[in-house]
Amino acid sequence: MPLTAIVLGASGLVGRALVDQLAASPDYEKIITLTRRASPHPSTKVENRVINFEQLAQSAESLRGDRLFSCLGTTLKRAGSVEAQRTVDLTYQLEVARLAARNGVPHYLLVSSSGANAKSRSAYLKMKGDLEEAVTQLPFERISIFQPSLLLGQRDHFRFGETLGSWVLPLLCKLPGLHRYRPIEAEQVARKMLGVSTRAGSGVETFTLDEIF
């Protein structure tokens, strides 16, 4: 039976690639993208819905479908503070997940980060770990967590640190013990998410960079 996908963070690097792949997949008949601003897509299968992230409960009806792909995220520079970044990367995503679980969405797929750990001293890795721990307590039939490292791809804005990292990390990651932190193309992450979403499974599963991608 054709599936309905909900994509949070559809305007981001992984989200854009994922929406394109979902639209081209015969397994999906409808893709609902939830964005802060209008984000049209050429496929008639894609329905964009603009939502207010400060009042997510008002958009609860948009969170009905077969798969919820959570790809939302921002940087400290764009957010302006750790607290503001945490609001986007943790608070918004968790509230969307809660609403979707309440609506009976069976399968939740989350883009997290390599090294995510609720006990980490890194504010970024801690918020990712906090989110992972929180969503695994929700009553989804299946939860799939993806932990890529630095994401490569064509962004809509320049990030000097990530651009530099995309040059340097591939060389550093040739050293013993660092291979698991190598950069990965966003399209490859999206492709893995799509594949996992169409295969049978249950419970909580985590896909780490060194094991899967």
C-alpha cells in the first residue's frame, strides 16, 4: 500500500534530498513537508504546509501519516545562542514527535549526529543525545535513528567551518580510529533513510556512520 510521509526540516540539506527521493519513489503517494516558510516542490505528490513552530499543537492534524522523517537542525551561528539552537534541534523536534506519536504515526526516523550523547560536555552533542533519549520513550512502533558525521552537499548559505571541514576531514579520517567521523553526502543519508523506511522492522534501531553508510 502506498505510504504517506511527513518531513520536518524539508528545506535543509538532508531534508531536500529526502523529499526529492521520496517524490521519485513508487512506495510513497504523498509527502507532507512542514516548514516555517513556503517551500514549494515541483512534484504533485508533495504538499507543503507552513507551520508556526511556537504553536505546534495547532498543526497536529498535519502530523498524520505512515512515516515521520525528522531532519530539522540549525547551527549555533544561525541560532545566535546555545539556548536558541537547543530550541530548534531539541524542543521543536520533540514536540512534533510527541504529536505524531499521539496521532498514531507508526514509524519515526530521526537524523541525529555521530557522537550524540546526553552526558556529553559538548552542548551540541548533548542536545542530540537528549533528543534521542526522549524520543525513544515515545510510543512509536518503530524508531530509526541515523548518526552521520559532517554532511556534504550544496547548501543555500555558506558555512566556512563546514566547508573547511569538508576539505580537511577526509584526510584526517584516514588515520586509525577516525574513520567513523568521515564526512558523508546528504543524499547518501537520505537514501539510507528511504531504504530503511520501506523495509520491515520494529523497536529502536540506530545506524552509525562507521557501521552503515
